[in-house]
Amino acid sequence: MITGPMEFHPYDLPLPNQILPCAILNEEATGLVAELEAKGKDSALGKLGYEIKEQKNVFMWAMWVSISAYLKDFGYRQTVQVQYQAVPQDDGSLGLNEPKPVNVFSVPQAGVPQAEEATFFAPWLGCRCSWPCTQLCWLSACACGASQHLAALFTLVTLLFELILLDALVSQMFIANCPSRIMEWEDYLVAPLPVAQRVAAVCAYVLFPPLVVGFLFRAGVGMLSLRTNFGDGGNIEAETNADQSYYAIIYKARILLRSLAARREGGTYGYCSTLFYASLIEIHSVIVPAYLVFLAPAIVMFGYDNALHHVAKFFIIMQVIEAFNQNGLYFLLFALCLDADSIPETTRFVAGRRAKTETYSAKYIYTWVLLLGMWLLVVALKFYFTMLFLWLIPLLVLIYGTALHAYPYLFAGVAACPPHSGPAVEMAGICTLLAFLLVFCGYRACWLFPCLCAPEVPGWIFFPPNEPPDNPIRGDVDLQAFRILLDHLGKPWPEDCVWEPPGWTPVRGPRLPEVLCSKCQR
């Protein structure tokens, strides 16, 4: 067995405000969980409000695998049981799995048992150690932590891809289109379009935020999880009551991180992994949701104005983002060669009563900010389209970050901050948010601060007149603006901020897209 600091000690039951995976519980806790699974609310734990949830989420799975020594301990213990003797023993006898010569009929040879047969000895064909050696390699990889490194690397790549995708949509849907003309509220009264289309467009913008909230708030009760039973060759489709909504999953990851940080590994040899996942979960549960509030109306308003059938594309994008979590988990299960029986065993979590209540309450923090933020953006942009709305992203990050760091203490008190590792986890999350805000405001400084990069980025983009021209920066708006910012470093403040477009004359009346303006009689 492993001795010293790397030895894995199974956990006790989680506290009422914690979530832990069932796979790493000790024998007594496992028995109580089995009773809970069999009897439900009539069991001892059920009467205390505990629940078993199956969460197929790559961040939650990779987090507990990386912080705990479960797989390391499992790999080390199993390697000593694999019979892989592929060399002769000390007395010269054959090893258990040592290659043995195989007779291959070729030419007749005297003195062989098959005197009448043609025989050729191929000593390399009798290797019987391939499967034991394969098992040994896999178990050794678990024992040395390779599986934990793979899980951490894959979650990092997945999160970066998700964040870059959302940031690219900001550039494509908002910055590249600002301050291009979009239909304002008054335009729907005079636009040369069918009345039904105009009314439907207004209703779509008003009702779209509630539909997005409902889409992300849905509980997902009754989703099926496939379990394969090799004993009788049949498949069992078990129904799970786990809350599979997007906001519930990302907040459960925060509770799981807090629960693992309170254990022995979180404050000893898993300390660095705990801080690493503190930064990842902060991006996953704070920064990404802030982007969604901004992009939800932006995708529809800036990319598909007046094309109502394209509204469905936003929901497709959201489903792709949600699928990152589950499909990423399946890839890790494939890469780590876990069999079908181990999938439900390693994705089941037991949660205390207060953890469930805290998660459900946190969903309202997410969804109310989402609803009010989308309505604000939809209404305000239809009155005045300016680049200054880009400030909503760092503002939403601050709102979500402040709420999610303060809420656990208001809900659970000091139990929300484990000794030693708890303050470090909080500081790692706060530093991650500050680093993101610094990078975001620095990289997009030309689009955030009027007159900073003038005249290349003119001031009229931030305070556009009626019927403004297109954005003068085309193509790669991010890189070009950043290069302009670097060119302006160390130079005096621009004397001319170009508050009005060159050759612009005041235009009165509705701001209609060009395809509609050609039909207007002004």
C-alpha cells in the first residue's frame, strides 16, 4: 500500500452544505448511501435531506479525480496484483508470462517431437505478456498521476475553447457591427414591412429574454442515463432526478470545490490542484455566464435583425456550450479506459440538504441577472447603439463575482470557508477575476475608452450620430485595435478625437437599414 503523504483515506459523509462523489466515501458512508439509494427519503440519510445526484460534468469529475489521490492509490494497489513476469526466474525457470518458443512448420528437422512434420522455432511468437503489460502500463499511469494531469489539461483546453468562442462572438456580433444602423423602436412604426412582421419582431425582442431564462433554468428532471449490465447482457435505463440545468451544474462545481478543499488532500498534496481548479471554476461559473448575458440579445439583434427564423441559432449555440461539459467527460472516460460500469460509479454525488437549497437559490441569482441584463440591453440598444455598451461585460463579471463570493457566507456562515485552504480558494478566484478584467480592459482598450486611439478609432463610434457610417476598423477588429493601442503608447493625447464622421451631414428621421431605406420616402 502507499505510505506517507500520498496515501488515500476515504472520506466521511459530506456535511449538509457539501457535495462529494460517492466513489471516495469510506465503508460506513458507502453503506448509508446505498441505503439512501434503495429507500430514498425513508432511509436515515433521506430523513436528513441528503440526495444522490448523477452529474455527468467534466469539470466536477476532473476536479475530484485531480485533487484526491483516489486514482493514484487505485493504480498503485492494482499494479502489485498484475502478474507480469516476462523474464526468467532466478533459478532459470520460465517466468509466468515469459515468451515461449512456438513451432512453425517450415522444413523437416530431426529430433523434434513432430518428426514427420516441418518445424521452425519462432521464439518471439510465444509472448503471453502483452495483456498483463498493457494493464500494468495503464495502472502505472494512474499510480503516477498521468490520469490526473490528463483530466486537468483537458478541462483547461475545454474552458479556454469555450471562453475564446464567446469572446469571438463579441467581436463578430457587436464590435464589427457597431455603430452600424439597426432598427430602433420608432422604426417599426414606419418601416415598409408587413404589419405582422413588424409586430412579430417587437414581440420577439420582448419575449426572447424570458425564453432564454426558461431554457437555462430548466431542471432537466427525468433525463435518462444509460447503464450497461454485463451480467445478463441487458441494458438498464435508469431515471435520475438530478438538476441538469446549466446554472445548477456550474454552481454545484463551486460547492464541490469547497467540499474537496475542506478535506485532507485539499490542504496537503492536492493544494496546488485545488488552487488550479479554483481559477478554472471561477472562469466557468462567473466569466462565462457574464458573456452569455451580453451575447444572448447581441446574437439576435446584431446578426439577425428582422430575420426571426435565425433566433433558433442562439439556442443551438447554447446547446453546444452545454454539451462541452458532458461530451468532454465522455472523452476523458474513453481516454482513461474506464469501462461502462465505472461511469455511473464515478459520476454519482451525494449532496447535503443545505447544498441543494443553496444551489437552487443561486440559480435565481444567475437567472435574475440574466433576465434584467438582457432586457436592459435589448431596450437600450434599440434607443441608442453605442460601443460603450461593451462595458457591460466587465460590469456583469463584477456583479456575478461579488454575488457568488458573498452569497455562500450569507447562506452558510463560516462553514463556507474551510480552514487553511478556504481563504486560498477565495483569493485564487478573486485574483482570477481581477486578471481577466485587466486583460479584457487592456486588450479592448480602444473599444472601451473614447478618444484613446483616435483618429484611427474615432470618437463618433462611442457617440454615433443618426445614420452613422460603418466601423472604420474592418476584418480582425481585435488585433488591429490592439496594434493601434501599442502605437499610441508613449505618445501625447490625441488633439482631434473625431467626434463627427468626416463629411457627415445631420440626418433626421428613422434609422432604417439600407435595404429598407431605399424604399423609404423621406
